[in-house]
Amino acid sequence: MYIQLEIAKLNHCFDYKITLDKNIDAELLNIPPLIIQPFVENAIWHGLINKKENGFVKIEITEVKDSVLSIKITDNGIGRKASAELKKEQVKHKSYGIDITRERIKILNMNNDIIITDLYDENGNPQETFVELKIIL
């Protein structure tokens, strides 16, 4: 619902796809609320909103091993470096969403992890930002 609200608010400047592994029963999946939201929000507001063409956010949820959930969020935005450059021109604001989420998943299990990776094309231009949350259920 959050993504649909952002799409409407931003005049349909991006699309999205959510994929849930067929072996996962969504009714039994119990992850804490708002674990994914800060990363999707960052993808939209820092990566996609500044693109000239339509953007795309992909969320994939899989069980990589027994009781280990992988949540992957990928966007084809402008990249974190370009976003940081634009942010310098804006009012100083410290965002705590990712730090708080990192602390929250570590409280659940110290082996939970968040990996953020910038992906580039062959010319070194930002191509995608990739976030993976590994959560032990």
C-alpha cells in the first residue's frame, strides 16, 4: 500500500514488482512491521525521483535456507553517489531510518544483516542500488 500511495503522489513516475517465493506461506510469514519500508522509501525518494525516465523498484522475498529469509530491494535510480551530491544542495537533514532498522533486526537476532551495494554499468555509471536483508526467522 505504501508503494501505491507513493506512485499516486509522484504522478506514476515509477513501477514496481513484488515477488514472494512460492515456498513461503505469506499468511505464516512473520517479519516485524516497517522493516522493508525505509529501503523502499530511500529507493523512491533518493534514487527514482531524480531520474529523467520512469524508474523501477523490485522486491524479492525468498527463503535461502531453513528459517533464513532474504529480502532484496533493487532500484534503477540515479545511485547513492549522485543522490548524495544532490542532497548536499538541500537542507541538512540526518536520516535515521536505515540505522534504526539495522538496530531493530540485530535486536531480533545478532546474525541478521543488511547489505547495501551499488551496481554500475560497464562505463562506471550507476545502474542500480541493491539492498539485501537477511533475517533469521
